[in-house]
Amino acid sequence: MTLTVPPTVRPGSDYARLMAEVQRAGLLERSGWRYLPRLLTLAALSGIGVLAIVGVGDSWWTLGAAVYLGVVMGQLGFLGHDAGHQQVFRNKRWNDRFGVVVSTLGVGLSYRWWVEKHNRHHRNPNEVGRDPDVDRNILAWTVEQADEQRGLLRLIARHQDAMFFPLLLLEGWNLHVGSLRTLLRRKPRRTELLLLLTHVAGGFALLLVFLSPVKALLFVLVQQSVFGLYLGSTFAPNHKGMAMFDAAERPDFLRRQVLASRNLVGGRLTALAFGGLNFQIEHHLFPSMPSANLRRCRPLVRRFCAEHTIAYAETGPLESYRMVLRYLGSLRPERARRQIVTCNTEVT
């Protein structure tokens, strides 16, 4: 399973013209050598984390290393994300092999499970019923979903803007559970299962050598919570609070990707923190473009959108979080019911 641009680009379409510009600029060219410094840096940062565990030993200060490694694991996740999009190598097989090692062995997530899930998101961003990232779960993403919540989930829905970031502490666990469940239910993927078991067994073995069982358990809890918070905080600003679609109102590929996405402006530190995904519009338009080229692609896409009167959304990281929280707060069940009733009255 591969994350690519649309299987067919209609000749003469707006997207085809934009694609031609991007290709002429050489922005889709891939080279594994360009990713080598990033890979070596992450390997060194991971090694520093391991040395911190060994050096600090059975002390509560080791939990600082857990926070640190939670962030490093998030950065490894970004690298696996790029491999899943076929951004690293020109050869699909090498991208997939690299992605399996980084994602499954390094992060502890099934690479192929994530690719299949993320593929559906890229084809149908913010489309209810097709994009798994806006399926109703603990959080509601539409007024209808908010009104359907019951019991504890309804209580959460009433305060989901206030509970959003605390709930992200569970996202890492959610990803691991979904990954393992898929690996066990579907046709066995022995390589991934072996790498996943190696990740878990190796991690616990290292911790139990230098930490007491209680501290080792707390180390894992802290690391995975930071990992989930970090990933969730980098992905949420990209689409939450942007246009939502359904099967009846579905614009063409170019407009669907642009209108459902939001860029985050900032310097290189912002790009580093968000793994290059702060250029979300360009990433969704050209998923196989190396993340390092997204910054150069941005002026082309902005100009093209302005010429074709397509809203191009970008804002700072802090403002994007405020927008996400305001959107979540607007979906409280009571407000949702009032909006639905108002809509039905107007139709009548």
C-alpha cells in the first residue's frame, strides 16, 4: 500500500497545471542521501536517550529521559511518515523496508496499518464517513456526532475543548492498540510482528536492567503519554476546524485538499517541531514530495490559489490551537441540538 498523488490526473485540469509547474521546478525529485543527515541525527538523539537511562540509573530523574525520548519517538514517527509517502527513496520497495524498520522497530507501530489508515485520510480529508481521522470516537468532529454521544462520551463532548490536550496523552496508546489489533486480526505479518515484539521486549529489558519495576512502568507511561501529546499536537492544527465535506458536496481533488488543510507559518524551528507538516496544504496536494521541498513549493501553490480564487489558509501555531479549541467548543451537544433544530425549522 502506497501513499501517492491521485491515480489519474485529468489533463487540462487545474491540478494538472499546478502539477506541471511543480514538476518543472524539480520539487518531486527524491534522494535517500538527502535524508541521511536526518536519520543520523535521530539515531544519535536516540542513543543519547539510552545513555541517559544508563547514566542516571534507578532515579526519579530518569523520567526526564522519558519525556525526551517521547519527543524523539515523535520525530521518528515523522520519518516513518515520509517513508510511507514514498518521499525518501525513488524505489517503493526501499521506502517500505525503511518505513517498516523506522515505524515498527523504532516507534512500535505497524507501518502497513498506518499507511492504510493514512491513505484513506489523504484521499478524503475531513470527509465524514471516509476520513478515519474524523470518525466519531472519544471526540466528536461534527454537530451530528456530538449529539449522538451518550454516557461518559456525552459528558466529554460537553467539555471537549477543555479536555482536548489532556486526552491527547492517550493518543499514543490508542495508536499502539489499533496497530496491534490489526496485526493480530488480519493475515499474519510475521516481519512486523517480530519487529514489534523486538521493540517491546528490547525496551522493557533495557529499563528493567537499570530501573526498578515501578520506575520502569512509570517511564513507559510518561514516554508514551508525551509521544501521544506531541503527535496529536502536531497533527490537530492541520485540519481541525477547516472545511468538512460529505459525499453530496465534494469538490475536485485540488480544492478538497486545499480547503480542508491549514498551513502554520513560522521559521525553521516550526518546521522542525512539526516535521515539515506545517506546510500541510502542499503536503496534501503532493504527498510524495520530500518534506524538505514543501517550503519551496509554498509560493507556487499560494500564487496558484490566488489566481483561481481558492481560499488558502495559514496562521501561526498558537492561533491554530485557539481555532481548534473554538471549533471543538462549538460542537457541544446542547449547541449541536440547537443548530440541528434551527436547521430543520428553516427547511420546514
